[in-house]
Amino acid sequence: MNKKVVNFTVNGEPHEVLVETNTLLLHVLRDELGLTGTKYSCGTGQCGSCTVLVNGEPILSCIFLAVAAEGADIVTIEGLSAPDGTLESVQEAFLDFGAIQCGFCTPGLVLMAKDLLNKNPNPSETEIREHIKGNLCRCTGYVSIVRAIKSCSK
Amino acid sequence: MEGMDYLRPRNLRDAFNAIEKTKGLIKFIAGGTNVIPDIRAETLSPKLIVDLSVLKSLYYIKETNRTISIGALTTISEIVKSDVIRRVAPILSSAAHQLGNTLTRNRATLGGNLADASPAADMAPPLLALEALIHTKCGQESGRKISLDKFFLGPNKTVLAKDEIITKITFLKPKESAHGSYIKLGLRDSMAISIVSLAVMLQVENNVCQKARIALGAVAPTPVRSYRVEKELEGREMSIKNIHEIAVLIEKEISPISDIRASAEYRKYETSVLLKRAIQQALERGKK
């Protein structure tokens, strides 16, 4: 098996890890760095629960090799709230609108919501639904999620 | 993935040097949205993965007076966002928009979608209808230009050699009088492998079709053009009656299979229904 040293930052902190070439970024984040906010669900890039930001863009970490993260800036859900624990407005909205039930899809959805609002501060409901199509939720039926995101639009 | 090696070359020369020295299966990877799931499912066991994703020179969308040129590593997200593509080739925009979902589109690339060569490859039908050319680089030699309709050999098989990569995809800008339509039928609205997909480009004057290009996905071992239906349309008046008569001929041009998503009979039927719809949409756009 081939091992490689990989350097990247996660939530602003630099990390150096030794990984197998076939290790996925998701597992490094969860198992090596203990950042378990990002979830492992389908493992095939279809459910979105493994969403993280790499160089500002949301991607699926369960189909992203750790070795491909060399030099990257990664943000996980843990990196969204302030160091003192103050929640982002999107996170508050999810709480206010009851958009969380089991919570498993939530990290991915919150990151996608933040991504949308950064790019389009006033999205329509259609645009919201379009943007979160890659994140599955088995609990809420999405209505409360869409309302929460809509409440954050300017 | 036992003993898999990984290389992320900064330029093509380094890539080709590494490939020359490797025996065993080499897999190029860009976004990895098909390659990684395949490796995890163990339908693919490469000895070496060559990650092309930092070859910045292959990310671009360029417009000249006559042509559009898209670097092979341009992500599908970039194509969705491109005003140039939306203006010049809206059927390509439309297909990009319906590929996977927001997350996969951020990583999936145009070159990767074509090189993976699924019979249902989303970007293939519009590029076939636009008569696109694939440009490649092969080892230390210069490479070649391949017309997209000669590129696919079978499911997940192309004419690319083991050490050959796509560098760019080009097509001539359609004439002002040409309009098209792209329709994808899937079992759901997003993250769906097509049951039938089709792209149509029509050039019509005084309601007579001057030039037609019809391309289909998911209804044959590869994405295909329908030369016969194109010839039937050319020179004919675009009346509802004629369109209906000609659209039905498509059923003889395709060879869909029955699989977990749909039966062959359903695919055949839907293809002619959607072809009528696509022709009508293209004509509507021409009238605006």
C-alpha cells in the first residue's frame, strides 16, 4: 500500500497527515482529525451528507481522495460557527424553523445554504430547492428547511 | 485499491513521463465523480491514478468569431454559469444544468463526462448535435482531432489510447437561424441517469428545415446521431403532420435495452414522443 504525506488547512488550522492513496477525505476529517460533523452515509456521492467546502466550493468528501486535498483550504460544519460558539445566521434559522429532526443531513444542508446565500443573497424558493437537490433528508420533507433558508434572504 | 499509486502532475510532460514507466491499468481522474465510486465498488482497480485536476491550462471557455473552445477540465458548474455558452449553445447549458446535482457539478468535468463514455453521458447529445470535435494529446506526440460521432465505441469505451487524454472540445458556433432543444427524461428531477435524452439543432427558413442534427443518449450502446431522421427532416416543411410522421422513424434507429430504470419498449416509445416535443420546442425558439 502506498502512503503519502498531505498538507492542508481545515477551518483555518494547518494539518499534516499520513494517508494511504485510497483514503477518502471524509475519513481523514472524521477519523484522523475527529471532526465528526461531516457524515458518512451513502458513500457514493449521492446523498450530500458528506458535504464540505474545498477552496470555497462545496464538494462531496466521500468521493474525494485525501491526497487530492494537498494545499487545499477546507471548511467543515465545525468551521461555520464562531470560535466562541456563536452560531451563523443560517444555523439559527434552521433551529428557529424546526428544520432539524435527526440532524444527519443538517451539516451538509447548512453548508449548501450558506453557499447559496453567498452567491445569491435573495434566492427564490425554486432557486433554494434547486441548490439543495444534492442533499437528501429523510425526516423533514424539506419544507421547514426551505423556509429556514428563505428567512435568511435579504 | 491495493497498492494504488497516485500522481498529480503539474504539467502534461510529467504526466506522460510517469505513464510511460507504468505497467498495469492507469486511470486518469479529474473530478472523480465516476472514477472514485467505480474504484470503491471494485469495478475498477487501477495501478496508477493520474490526477489531472491541477492542469490549470485546461480550464477555459473561449469564444472566437466562429468557434467555441472548452478546456477538457472545465467543470460542469462552470459551463452552467457561462454566459457565453448560454448565449451561443443553450442546449449545452441545459444539459449541464441537468447533470447530477449542484455538488457533483462542482467537480465533474466536460472531458471526464465524455471519456467515461456512459451511453447516457449527459453532455454527449448536445455536443453531437453541435458536431463537436475532441482534441487529444497522446504521450509526447501531438495528439489528434476526433469528431465526436466517431469517438464512442461502446458502453464506457472510446477510441482513446491508454496514454491519451482529451485536452479540449470545440465546435462551430451555430448560425443565427439555428435553434435547438435538449430534453432529459429521468426517474427523478436530479441525480438521475437518463432513461432517454435527446438534443436537436434545427436550421429553418420559411418553415422549411434546411439543416437538422439529432442526437440521443441512453438508447443505444453509445450516444448516437440519427442520420436517417436528419435527412428526412431536411428539405421538408415543418408542419405538425410532417413532424409526427418523421419522428416515429426514430424508433428504428435506436436499440435501447431494458434495465432497472426502464424497459426497452418504454424507451423506444418515449424517444419518438420526446423527439416531436424537442423539434417543436426548437421551432418555437426559432419564431421568437
